[in-house]
Amino acid sequence: MANVRETRTEHESEFDSNLDHAPIGKPQTRLGEALPAELSPDDFVKELTNEVMNSAAANIGPFYEQLIAKKVPIEGAREWVKQWYIDSRIFPSVIAQIAANSYYFYDARQYMGANLAEELGEFNPAREHPVTVRQLGRALGVSDEELEFAEPYPETLLYVEYRQHLVRDYHWLEGLAAGSFAIELTIPGRFRRIAAALREQFDLDDEALEVFRIHAGDERLELNYGGDDKHAGEAANLLRKYAIGAELQQRIRLAIWRSIQARRVYQWGLYREICLKRHPAWETITK
């Protein structure tokens, strides 16, 4: 009777080497494809910035288009803030994980530690960022209990848990790219537009909209650290300094790609549940 290695050798010819995958790349990358050439630090960060800023999924996808256009009724806005609260409640852990994984890189630890402190309201529990989402929820007519025990859409759950996987299980620079740079880079521009739409549509005041002003930067706030522009800039500087070599640069590109794909899923979940299911044609489509 053949042992396992003899059996494997017997069937080895059945494998087609033309179908081998590259060890670093997307699932559709073949083994024979060469890595992109190493870029200079400035060119690499410029490439990443363009990739993120030109992605609809990373910026304003189908649901946010409707929200900014003031086409989401109050009932839909209430459902959205519940899902956002799930996301925002977990996000400080994303930043904490990046700091934890940065090991003996002092500058990374310091930047991410400061970022974490700001996410936590500079250790004022009433100013922690998820708590400011609660303020918005209350203004929209959602109770703290409804927020705290909201059922996540499947896409929301996949997004927040996959994001945690990216920052926990990958190299800290990949986590930084996927969990800080790619996310916080797009927040200020989107938040300014959402805040303006919500103010006009639902007559919300500055207290209700504080969560947007914190992230977009507002010198009127007691805690003003420059918004997420500052966080994204610090992440970019760390990538510029440490993302050296073609292999590491490609891994960082892939981490950003994964982060954006996860957000694409989240956005379409919001769009399906809050917009499409309220459309008169939904019942006919799903029969």
C-alpha cells in the first residue's frame, strides 16, 4: 500500500503549473506575474492616495449618495445611525490594534497612541467618538438602548469583523494602510457633505452634528485636533518612511484593496436595507 507521499507523487502530474497563484497578489494574480517595481516613498503614497480618493466605495457609494441628496427619510436615517453606531463603537479598537502591533517602532506607537486618545475623547467618556454618534441618534429620535442593542445587517457585521482581522493579523503597516490611512483619508470630505444635508433636511443643531465636526475639523470645538485629515496625514508619513521594497509596497496595496472591498459590501448593505427595500418595485423583484 502506497504511503501519502508516494500517492502525492503519483498524482503530481495532474496539477497544472499554469494555474499556480502568486504568493503576493489578488486571487487573480498568476505565479509568473512580476511584482510592480518599487516606487519612491513620495510616489508610493501619492499612488495610494489616488487609489483611495478615486474609489466610490471608499468615499461616497450608493447609500451616501442618497443621504447627501436628502432622499433618505427620517426612518431610514434612524436605521443608518444604528448601523453606524456599531461601526463607530468598534473603531477605537482598530486604532488600538495598530498601536499594539507596531512593536518597537516608537514613532508609530506614539502617533497611533495619540490617535487612540482622540478616538476616546481624550479620555473624557462623554466625548468618546461613538458617544457623539449617540448624540446624533438621539437628535434623530433613536434611544441609547436602541443604538446599543441594534441588530447589525450581515454586511455591517462582516465589515467591522473583517476590518478587525486586517489590523490584527497582518503586518502593522498593512493594518495602518487598511485601518487608518484608507478609512480616515476619506472621512472629512464625506462628513462635511453629510452634515450639511442632515442639518438642512432634519434641522439638526451643532450638538447633534458634533460627530461630523470632530472628524472634519472645527476650531469651535473644545477638543479640536484637526480632524481625520491629521490622522490620515500621520499614517501617510509612516507609510512614506517604512514602506520600503517592492514586496512590502505590494502587500500594502492589497491591504488597501481589501479594506475598500469590505466597505463596498457595507455600503451596499445599507443601500439594500434602507433604500432598495423601501422602493415600490422591491416586492416584485424578490418574489
